Amino acid sequence: MNESKKYPQIRYFDSEDVLYIVFSEGEESGSYEISPNITVELNENGEIVGVEILNATAFLRDWLVEGLQARLALQRVGQA
């Protein structure tokens, strides 16, 4: 039975604290840093192959905390 892979896939490299999100298989032919520590990798057709996040632990912690604080603030405004 040939099961096709499901995307996106998430890979975490603990020793480097790197999170890699795979959107498709294929060779990377170029990349763009879209913000500090976040790089988008593209194939030869300009399609996204993956996204690499350096210092992933701090990035995810900060992203989650900011998002949760924003949601809580919006809920408080809605209750006022």
C-alpha cells in the first residue's frame, strides 16, 4: 500500500533548536529571510518547500504569549 505523505509536516531539531515546516518534497533552489530567524525555502518554480525557524523555543513562546494576551485584551474590551 502506497500512502502519500500529508503536508505540512513539522520537524524539530532539538540540539539546534530549529523548527522546520515542510510543505512539499523537492529540492530547495532559493530562500528568503522574511524576518530575523525565519527563512522561507523555495523550489525552482518559486513554490514554498519549507519554512525554517531558528531559536524556535523562544519564537513559539513569544508568539503564543503575544497572541494569548491580544485575545484576552479583546475579550475584556468586549465585556466592557
